[in-house]
Amino acid sequence: MKRKSDGRGRIAGALGGISGGGSIISAHNVCHSVCLAVVAFLSIFGIAASSDVLMFLESYNLLFWSMGIFFLALSLLLYFKFPKCMSKKMILANAGLLIIGIPFVASLNLLFWVAGGVILSYSIAWYAKDKIYPRVS
């Protein structure tokens, strides 16, 4: 007899995705790429817009980054409560993205980019290693 899933894994996965999305928004280069993608998407339908159409969101980057921190903390709480439902690799990747996008100290941006990039690269390498060399159980 199959037991029906109660949806906890889906909720945890959705919150992890929201955490990653919130952390990406504050990183300027990624934000700029998203804006350009929106402009390119609108141009498919014949809507002309300038490349800074979403520039108003930059004044809210601290809010978006804070939301990312909140959702990462929520994801960690869910992970400790239901460890089989969430991926350690994704939580680590989200933490790396949040470190990359820290909006407070402009003079230390390079340090945060390197530290977050190392964490993000490690989580990607960990994911790739598990896909290339899966564990046999």
C-alpha cells in the first residue's frame, strides 16, 4: 500500500527556491541581466523598452536581500526538522548567493564575491560530483 505524500517536501523545496530567488535579486550583475532578459522578452511581442526599465527595484535591494536571509533561515529550520526533504547542496548554494549579494559594505564587495563564489562553486562541484559518480546503495 502506498502512503500519500503530505506535501512537506514540496513546501520545503518552494521555500528554498524563494530563498535563492530573493538572494539573486540583490546582486547587481544578475539583476541587470534579469532586466535585460525582461526587455528582450518584451521585444518578442513588439514592446519597446529601455534597458533600465526595472531600475526602480535597485532601491529595494536591501529588502530583497533581507527576504533572502529570512527564507534561508526558514529553509534551515525546515532542514533541521525534516532533513530528508531538502538538499544540502541547494541550501549551501543559496547561502553563497546571499554572501555574494551582501549590500552593506561597498568597499568589501570583492571579499564577499570571492567568499560567496567559493561557497557557490563548491556546492555546484558537489552536485556535479554526485551526478557523475552516484553513490550505490
